[in-house]
Amino acid sequence: MSGQNRLTSAFSSLTAAVATGAGKAFNPQTSAVTLLVQGITTATVVLQVSMDGTTYTTIGAGVTADGAIPIDTPYKYVRANCTAYTSGTINAFFFE
């Protein structure tokens, strides 16, 4: 399978989340990462980025259903943040 891109490592930002709140921050080692969100029934998860690990900015519109968000711009820190929650058990992972 040479020549194919493969996701080689995963970092869990949100684990079985059942309320609003920011997940754990991830410091990617590459400039291209993907956020995978699973378990949304009725909720919104946004992607947040930071250069200092303290001040985070939301990029994009967020997701209201399971899916993936690719990130092609290098950021020092990224995290998932559940900003609205009604139901579901949400997991959010970053892959490099």
C-alpha cells in the first residue's frame, strides 16, 4: 500500500462527553491533522485553535452530526469544544 496517506496516531480531545465544555488540547507534530467527531445526537462541536495554549479561536462553523474536519494550516494547539449539548455521548479525536 505504498503511496497512500495513512493516519498514524490519534489523540482524544473529548471522551464520552455528555455536557458542554472544551476538550483536551493537542499539540500536533505535523501541519495537517483531522478532527473526527462521533456520538452526536443533538449537540454542536467546534474546532478551536491557539498559538499560545491559552487564547483559543473557533474556526469554521462546527459540526452537528458525526463527521471529520481536516485542518491544513499549522497551529501550535488544537482542541474540540462542545458548545451546545442536548443528547449523545461525544468523542472527538485528532489524527495526524
